[in-house]
Amino acid sequence: MVLFGVAFTLYSLVSNHDLCDLATTNPKTTAFIEQRKEEWNDKGSKRKIYQIWVPLTAISPNLKNAVILSEDPNFFRHHGLDFYAIGLAFRTNLEEGEVKVGASTITQQLMKNLFLSPSRNPLRKWHEAILALRVERCVKKNRILEVYLNVIEWGESTYGIESAARRYFGKSAAALDPAESALLASMIPNPIYYNPYRRNPHLLKTRNQLLRAMWKTGKISKAQYGSAVNSPISLR
């Protein structure tokens, strides 16, 4: 087992030699997108991928702040892995007797999306962690966030924040307000299940919790919070 672990670690360290290319090159596809295509083909379903790439400067600060608070509050302070979050998640899951919370950083999620799979296999998680540490050595934080926001799934056939903003709100990613941003960030863990058109009460609850976090951390004002938390989900 030790030899296997060492061998797998070495494989993870030398695989995906193009990691540093992410600093300047936009990925043409992802492992997750290709998996979706295979699922559609197996069902005989023909669908089109909707994805519009935009630079980080063309994305609302509201959205960026909401996603970071929701998915990885220590994003700009860690180097690919958040060891504090890992320890907290381990303790929580141990107390609960099952996996209740995770501790994947935005960098880990990006590596999973680009190269791996959604499997909870420990080897996949280990590979993901090594890739996250590697990519942060040569790709800047803002670029990692930019790629992440442009490739993750935001509903059926919808990838990237620009496509999501246009689909759900009929506006650009640059124009997203706090309520819209918190809603989209709340969808990330399971964008198919948290389809906003289904009026999922848990989605609204999570949106409001995230809006409160944005207010408490100074990302939005108290007036903005009051307005946003009382606004209904208004979709295109």
C-alpha cells in the first residue's frame, strides 16, 4: 500500500504537464463537460454547450465575492489547500459519523473540473490535491478564479458565469447585483438540483444566508443587504 501510494503520488506529480499553460491559455473543454456529452450521447440526446468566456474584469465584484465566500473564504490566503478547513471538516464529519461537509478549495474544484471526475474516490481526491498545489506555483490567484468562473457548470448545458447571467437574468456577468450573485453562487454545489426555475426553498434560504455573510464581511452595505434579502427571485 505504501509503494502504491508513493507510485500514485509520483504519477500525480508528473501528469498534466500543461498546468502552467492555464496562466495564458483558456481551456477548450473540461473533463466535466466531456462527461456530460457522454451522458447525453448515451441517452440519445443532442444538446449544445452554452459558454461565453469573459475576463475577470468583466465579472461583477458581487459575484466574485459571493463565490469566494460560499466556496473558499480563504482563497487568497492558502496555496491550493486550506488545511484549517480540512481539519474543521474532518472533525465535523467525525462527529456526525458521515461526510456532511467538504473542504475543497476553488483551486481543487477547478482541477477536478478540468482533469478529473466528480467521484469521491480517495485517490481522486489525492490527485486533485496534488494538482492544486502544483498549479498554484505557476498560475496567479486571479487567473485561477477567472478560469474557474468561466468553466464551472451553472445548469443544464450552461457553463461559465456569462452564460449563466444571460440565461437566468438576461444581463451580462458585469451587471449582476448582490441578490443575483448570491443566488448563482448558491447553485454551485449542485447546479442541476438547485435549478432556480423550480423555486427550491433551500436555494432561497442559502442565498439569504450568503447575503448576510456578504454584509457581515463588508462586501455589501446594510442597506444593500436589506434590499437584496427581501427581493424575490426574479428570473428571465
